[in-house]
Amino acid sequence: PPEERPVVYGSAVTRDAVDALGPPDLVNDVTSVLDVKLAAMRAHRSQTESMMEQIEGQLHVDPGLKDGLGALLRREQFWIVPIAG
């Protein structure tokens, strides 16, 4: 029955997620585990290698970007995924 179905949260992977979906239903601040998150991202090379190289290259050139970039990585956004049926 629909009332017994769990809530399913999804993470959008587009730059225009808020424009397309509206504000997220859940936002987690992962500041306290940011180093662990970055290590996990590095460990999944096939999915994140290009992105991590770009991020680390930008930080090497301009360490001041760490605050802005860190803000993006510290905030994980999720939207409730409607389940049909």
C-alpha cells in the first residue's frame, strides 16, 4: 500500500537542479566528515578522477578557492523521489 512505502531521497547531478526541481527537501552539512568524504571520492577513481584532478588543480593554483569549494562539498542536497503506483 502507498502509505507503507518508504520515503526515497535522490541526489541531483545537474547544475540546474534547484531550477528544475525546486529547493531540496533535505540538506546535510557534512563538514565534520569532509576529509572522509574527499577520501571516498578519491577512492572511486572511475567516477570522480577527472573532477578531483580539476578541483585539486584549482586549489593548487588558488588556495583561496578552498572556502567556496568547501562550502559546496560540505552541503549535500536531496530531493524526495515520487514513487508511482
